[in-house]
Amino acid sequence: MPYKFTFDLSRIPRFFFTEIAKISYEKRMHRKVGNTMQDIIRKFRIEEMTGLNLSDAVQLLEDLVDMEARNFLERKKFRKTRKRALFLPHCSRKFMDNRCKAKFEQDIPSYVCAHCSPDCLINRAASVAEMKGYDVYILPGGSCISKILKLKHYEGVVGVACGEELRLAGEALYQMNVAGQAIPLLKNGCANTFFNIETLFKIL
Ligand code: SF4
Ligand code: SF4
């Protein structure tokens, strides 16, 4: 399920994500984080930069912190996996209309990138992942994940999506004992979305 609000964190300085990682660490250590979320929102002027109201901004940041914490907990297990898949969101394709030459495989269901645009985020992500031996899926929605996992029995999965989708996917992976690593969308809206490809490359 998508968020009920749209956001764009793509222009927020990288240092913001270091702060998110720091809070995640404090939480893992069971240290009090108190008003840290509000402090970060003020410090990076998240409300002004994104147009989010305070409660939506807090929800978004809490999801980022939780995701970072889950990644940390799963990392060791993930590194030991061999059979891996990468799940990408269809909303990050350069084109959402017939200019995208990806073939849609109804049975899976997933798009298969035809690599038509060198500057397409999905193309760049899929090309590197395929080279590293990943099976790549470009998903029209999170509901396909359980179906794929039941069919293919992956040991490790890297997923890119917005926060709520990642949380649901994380639950499905946990129930099936699959090690997961998540990369959040930094801009949502279900079209022309954006994620940090360098973060993805580091995890792959
Ligand atoms: S590079 Fe792939 S995902 Fe991107 S627009 Fe072309 S076919 Fe679609
Ligand atoms: S922003 Fe993308 S990943 Fe999130 S719900 Fe919309 S289509 Fe799915």
C-alpha cells in the first residue's frame, strides 16, 4: 500500500541519511532517542523542503530508521546467501507508457527490462544486478512477492520500494526465512520515483 502522502527527499543532503543511520544505531542499542525525529526534521528543514506536515514527516523518518535497523540485523545472514533476487518497483522506470520497451510477463507477474534507455534507473540497477548473478523482477506491486518467493525459493532478496511496501515485503521474507536488504524510494508518487543507485550498488 502506498503512503497517503507524497514526498521527495532527493534534494536533502547526504548527511541526513548519516543521521538516520545514527538514530537507527541508538535504537538498536536500546538507547532513548527522545525527540530526535523532531530535531532532525527541524535541522534539515524537512517540512519546508518536502511540503510534508510534521506527523507525515515523523512517520516517514521512523520508517527509514526501522528499515535501516532491519538491514543491519539481516546483513550477516544476507551476505551468506547465494541464490538471490532483486525486486525493483515499476514506478522508477524512465517511462510509464509505451516508450518503455519492457515486456510484461503476466505469469510472474513482472516486467522484463529491454534496456532501451541507458539513463533509466531501472536499466542501470537491473544491468548491474544481472551481471552479479541476481534474478531481477520489476514489480507492478508488492502482492507479487509471496508468489515469487514460493515459486523460486530464493535465499536472499534485495528490494527497492516505498516504506510501507518494504514493511509488508519484510514480513513476507521473515515468514519464509529469506534474508532481506531494503532500499527506500527517496521520491514516491507511483511514477517517476527515485532511489539512490549508489546505495543499491553497495548492497548488491
Ligand atoms: S530501460 Fe528498461 S525499464 Fe527503462 S524504460 Fe527501457 S525497457 Fe523500460
Ligand atoms: S511509490 Fe512505487 S513502490 Fe510505492 S506504492 Fe507506488 S508504485 Fe508501489
